[in-house]
Amino acid sequence: MAESVYKVIELVGVSTESWEKAATAAVERASKSLRELRIAEVVEQDLQLDDGKVVAYRVKVKVSFKYEDED
């Protein structure tokens, strides 16, 4: 089996509906500019509040993708 290297970045996704949609937004946006996404791990969740009411769900996501050398 050939050796592989993966890079990990952190993203923050935001949704007014749910944490799941916030995570999905982060991954879908990353997939537009990165190839070979492998793993997405939610590492933190929080809520944005306004006047004591939830206005947004936020998730911090670590996303890994295959690192390719520029030849």
C-alpha cells in the first residue's frame, strides 16, 4: 500500500436551522475548492444569541483531505 499524507483544516459552519445544517454547509463549501475530502469531525458547537433567543447554530469542523505535491 502506498503512503499517503492528509492535511487537516478547521472551518466554522453557520445555520439558522440546526447544527447538522451548519456542519453540512462547512463541508459542502470546502468540497468546492478541495479535492478528496476524507473525514469531517465536529469539534465544537455553540449558539449565537440575540435577546435571549437562538439566532444561529455554529459548528467548528476539522476536515481532512489528501495532500498532493505540486510536480
